[in-house]
Amino acid sequence: MIDLNGINALTLIFSALLIFAIAYRFYAVFIANKILRLNAKNVTPAVEFADGQDYIKTDKRVLFGHHFAAIAAAGPLVGPVLAAQFGYLPGTLWILIGCVLGGGVHDMVVLFASVRHKGESLATIASKEVSKPIGAIAGIAVLFILVLTLAGLSLACISAMHEAPWSLFTIILTMPIAIIMGLIMRYKQGAVTFASFLGGALLIIGIISGQHLMSIPGVANLFNWSSGTISIAIAFYGFLASVLPVWLLLVPRDYLSTYLKIGTILMLAIGIIFVAPTIQMPALTDFVDGGGPVIGGPVLPFIFIVIACGAISGFHAIIATGTTPKMIGNEREILFVGYGAMLVEGFVALMALIAACTLMPGDYFAINTPTAYYQDFLAEYPELHTVDLPYFIDKIGLDLHGRTGGAVSLAVGMAHIFDKVPFMNDVLAYWYNFAIMFEAVFILTAIDAGTRVGRFFLQEMLGAVLPQFKNKNWWPGVILCSAAFTFSWGYLVYTGNVSSIWPLFGISNQLLAACGLIVCTTMLIRMNRKFYALCAAVPGIFMVIVTFWAGYIQVIHMYLPKEQYLLAGLATIAMSLMAIVFTGAFVKWFYLLRSPGTTIDAYGDEVKCLVDR
């Protein structure tokens, strides 16, 4: 029998690379050619509705960077770290299987659906593919979930940046650099490579110089912002990113931050290859049945909720029906942008899991257990005492006990790996702060794209009453909807009340993922793809089952016994709205499967007759 404990991290890395390469070469290409039947000759919304504002044909390398940066928020970093409580094996299996059969398929088919529906939102697609009432309910549900998601992501970003001058300086610096890149790529033909090198060089210079600049007391004070100040600044940035032309700030900034993200992950991968650390966390811990200090529920079904981005994520559906489909210049690029970016995110999630699991279990639990309960936890599990944590505290100069949420344990895990590289042990504090900044950049790039997509959603919904709001170039509507949507999540962030709904992120996010798959399955059935639609239907139904299962446990056995009625109410609303959407979609499946009539659509495909109900 193979002993899965004490496995080398290299085994996980090479296994993941092999699985992802095979998945892209065969399964993703099969979906592109046989199921979606992507055609480079089809005119995309970016070309048909080009306006220089939202609809703009974008180089696929730049678009890949934007899409990856937008979808890769806190999920692939924090989720796997928290899931390490169960051991490394459940998280690893879910990342590999979920990413290939779930997340990659979800991102690809949702992006395809939006491109074929002229770049419209998931709610509008549901309205046309299922029914208008279902589309309206889906719109409300998506907007509700998006507000909760952006507020939660913002709070995670604030916790990483407040009173951290160097990290804040570097993040702010990405904005003027992005504007310079955007202007170059906009007005200098074929300048993507030049803008990329320039932006990357300026970013590296900024990161290195930032450490020295922040050692100057007067300069450091300028960037030593409180949580309240950063809350306002993030909301203001979200507003700007949602109203300015997409090519000026949002796309080049996301493209620029992709260098930092992928570069850091590659450095971490190289560090793991060089150091070849042993996974210290066992394959399975004593908390697989529940009762752990990090996650109260059992590994099944909570592993599917805790690790969202990195395996499958509903937030991706918001991006794949928001900014990205309006910039696809060639339908064949859906393969590279949709499935490819998801695989990269899966690799990021695995790197985060490895970094956390290379810590000694006692150190991991000391960081992620609330201080008030740590002594009781240690009394019950004395074998989980700290080992290397005092050393890290001394080198970093910060008390690391009870810093829950995953971000700190990931940063310590990354610093721990780099610390094993020769000549690196004297810069442990540098690596720790760099890792914190790296996580904040991940989160912020999801906030800007998510806010812009939220503005699209709000304009579409108001446009049903006042048609002028549907005009994306009508500035009063753009500014009003941007301000209203930004305020909705910005107020929650500033008051801090939204921190209580963070546990709902997993449930609401995965409900949205199931919605994307179920709605797109309806479209595939209408397109007469027969059994091919199972590629989206199977993971979609699976996510419906496990998410409602986890939601039931969360509400009945965790929220209500603790009299957390607000949390229970929010979870119930999200599940109820989605239950209506799923029921409507399943009825439409039955209707379409029994419909024998077919016709030829505008793309030359034989499809079932779509009856507006």
C-alpha cells in the first residue's frame, strides 16, 4: 500500500502539469471542435459593436492577461490554504478534477454563450435561453451574489494592505503604469511587446525601490493608511475602473498585474523544485469529519465550497459574460482564454495548497486558530504544538498567532520555502511582505472587473424599465449605475458589517457556478448538441447537489444554533433564488428535448426552434 503521508511537493507539481497539459490538448480541444464548434470566421461582438469603450477587439495575449487577472481573486489563494485543515489530499484531488472537468468547461461554455449572445450578461442569456421570468430572477440573484462577493474580496484586500506602506505603494504604482501601457497599446500599432516590457520593468523597479522608499519615515507615513481610508480608496478605484474606457485602466492594469501573479507563482514553483520540500500536513487529518478550528463542517461537502476559484467558480461567469466577451476578436480564442486561464488558476491554487502544507501542522493551526480558542485547541491536540513559528515571528518581526483567514499562513508558507534557498534566509521579512502584496494584487484585479460587470448588470436591469439605460455609451446612465453599484458594496466595506457574510461567499459563488453550467446546458440542448451537452450538465448538476448540501448544513447546523439569523437569512435567499432558476431550466430541458423542430441560426448551425415564453 502506498503511504501518502510525507510525499514530496514535486510529485504534486509534476502530476498537475501533466494532467493539465493532457486536459488542454485533448479534452479542451474536443469541447472547442465537437461541442462548441468554434469558428474563426464568425463575427464576434468586439468587431460587430466596436465602440472604443467596452466593445474593443483585443490582442489575445492581453485579453488572456486581463481575463486571468480578473478571475484569479482571493479564491485560488485563500481557499486551498483553509482547506489544508482537512489534509493535502482532498484539496489536491478537487483542484485537479474540478479544474479539468468543471472549472475549465464552465469558463469556456459561459464565455462561448456570451459571445454568441452579443456579449450580454448571464441573466440576459438565461432570459433568452430559459424564459424572461427566470432571467429576471437570475439577474437579481447574480447582482445579490456579486455585491456580497465584491464586499468580501475588498475586506480581504483591506486586511492585507492597511498599515502596510510598501504593499500599498506598489499596488497604487500599478495604476499609472497601467495607464501608460494602455495609451501605448491604444495609439501605437503593434506595441504590445514594447508596452509589456516597459510595464514589467517599471513594476520591478517599483517593487524594489518601494522597500527602500518606505524606510524613509516621511514617505512611509504617506502610504500608512487606515482601514477606513483604504475602504474609501478601493470604492473610488472601483468606480473609476467601471466608467473609464476599458483599454485605459482596467485591461492594461490587469495585464500588468498578471506579470506579478504568474511571475510569483513561477518563482514559487522554481523554489519548490529547487528545495523539494516535503509535505508536512498529512494526507487526511482528524478534522475530515468536521469540528476543525478553521472550517467547522466536514470535508464532504465543504471541500467543494471552500476551494472555489482554482477548481470551479461562479465569479468567473460574471467576468466571462462581462468584460471578456466584449473583447474577443476571434471565436477560436475562447479555447485559449477560457480553458487556458482556468488551468493557470488551478495551478495557482495547487501552489497555494503546497505552500501551506509545507508548514509544520502545529504552525499552520497556530496561525489559523483564533487566539481566544487556541489554548483549548492545544490542550485537546497537544501534538499540534508550534515548531518553526517562533523563528518566523523573530525574522518577520510580527506576532503571527491567530492571524486567521488564510492570507498570512500562505505568506508564511511562501516565505518558508524561499527561506530554504541559499542566501535567502536574511530576506525572510522581504518575502513575507512581498507575498502579502502579491495576494492583495490578486484580489484588487477582481474588484475592478467585477465592479464594471456589476454596472453592466444594473444597466441591463434598469433598461427593462427605462430603455435609455441599455445604451452603454449614455454617460448619465453609466455614471449613475456605476455610482449606485459601487456604493452598494462600498458602504458595506466601510461599515465593516459585510465581514459577517464572508462565510456565505463559498455557497453563493458555487451556486452561481452551477447556474452558469445549467443555463449554458440549456443553450447546448437548443443547439441540438444531443449528448455533448452532458459535458456541462454533469458538473452543473453535481454543483447543485453539493452546494445545497453544504448550504443546508451551514444554515441548520451552524447558523441557527448560534442564533446567526442574518447569515441564515442571506444563505436561504441565495439558495431560494437559484432553486427557482434551476427548476425553470430543468423544465426547459424537458421541453427542448421533446421538440423535434429545427432551423438554421445566423451562424449556420442547425438548432432547435427557440420559442419565446
